[in-house]
Amino acid sequence: MSTTSTRLALPDDGQAEIRITSADPEAAQLVWEKAAAALGYPGRPRRRVVGDGTELAAVVDAPDRPLPGQETAADTDTGHLMAGPRITVDELAVHCSAAAVWLDQLARAAETPDTPVELADDIDSLRREATTLRDRAKRLHQVARIIDGDVPLATAFAHGRDQWGNAALDTDREDFGGPAIIPTANQLLHLAQSARYATSTCTYPEGMDGVPGSLLKSWESKKAQERRAGERLAAIAKEVLRIECERCGAGSGDHCRTSTNRVAEQAHTARQREAEANVDARIGWVGENPVAVAEA
């Protein structure tokens, strides 16, 4: 699995250096384009082979404006959190650490508010939340070190039968949610602990070598899939109310009614089925396919 790193130094001479190295040329190019756009640099980078990877570099005029930051309160406004097209675990760890610092500072500021009011409970809560985030940052940092290949991992889980990564392809793991082709953070931390007494070990990049690139690029977490499924259900709920019900005669905008004329939250089956078909055709949903739902 490739890693991509960037370095943007801002010396006192008014210039900045962009240097990007990656074992994946496409990833390096994507990060380069984003960094160059942020700095307003229209030129092309110097490109050279470094070890097994590609390096893109250029010296540009330092920006006289801040780099793009948070623009809205929407949870989809995530571009400012990452240097590349997707956030790295290392970036997640640093952001959590920064959030802990911010909460501690808020707690300190809250000791002497502009209007005298005792905020002791809120201050304690802010500090507890900061501690939780700090612990989360440490955990994510350890996972990031594992992903980078700094930490040896056992090649199989404790009972010695189930493997992970490329070795788990085409296996039938009945327990613990199926084959660990894409390990969870907990599994990686467990494998790191198990490496201390394992008969064989490998690094995360070695263990993942051979996993199809299409799987790695298309993968997203269970939480993303659950969110998309929820978006689909919300879209179907709206679509139901746009369809007239042949069973009870409910018109557009009206809920279905029972035979005794009581309003029901659940639509009649035919109306529900038609709404599902309309939404699925519109968004391209196939079975459990986790696709995005616009304006859900």
C-alpha cells in the first residue's frame, strides 16, 4: 500500500517549497494539483524517481492569503482537513490532538467569562472531552504508525487460523464479521500486540500487498454505508408522499389511511414499492450498494 507525504516550507524569503513523494504516481499527482491550486501556482513540478516512488517538487511564491479553510458548518465540508483526496489516519490523529488543545483552552477561558456566572460543570466537561480526544489522538497515532509499516504485526490472529489483508482473500471466516481483508483499527492494534509472541510477523504494507487496488480505492467504512442507507430511506419517505396511493386514495402530500380512516406512518405496500423503485432508479442503488443520495 502506498504512502504519500507532502512538505510545504515557508521560509523568510517569501517563497514556499512544495515537495510530494509517493509510491503511487497518481496519488502524488492528485496531492500536487490540490497543493498547487491552494497556493495559486500554475506551473508544472519537477518530477524525478526517488527509490520506489515519485517525487514532485517546485519552489513557488509564498501565499499572501491563508490556505483554504473551513467554509461552512456542513459535515460534508471536509476539504480543509486533508492534503489529498482522502484524509489519512495521521491527519485524523493530529486533528483530534488539535481539538483537545482547543477544548482545554476553551475551558481555561471559561474560568473568567465576560459576565460573572459559575461554569464549573461546563469547564470540567470540556476538560473531560479534551482528555477523551487526546486519548483518541494517541490511538490513531499508533494506528498511523502501523499503517506506515513502523510496527510489526502478527500474520494471523491469536488463535492462528484467520489471516488478514491479502492472505484473507478468498477465505471463509465465519466469526468476527468475516475475512479481515480490510482490518479494523482494533484488529491492527491486536495484531501489533500479538506480534510480541507470534512465530511470524510482517508489516501492514507487506500484509496488504496484493489486495486489489479497485477494492482499496472504493472502500469506505460501515458508518458511511449506514449513512447512505439512511439517506436512501429518507429519500424514499419523501417519494412516497409524491405518489398517489391506489389502495386508500391518499393523494400527493398525504399519508396513507387505514380502512377506518386513521392516518398511518407506514404506506401501503404498492405505494411503498413504487417509491423505492423510483428512488433506486434515480440514484442507481443495487441491493446493498452504498451510493450517495443527493439532497436526502
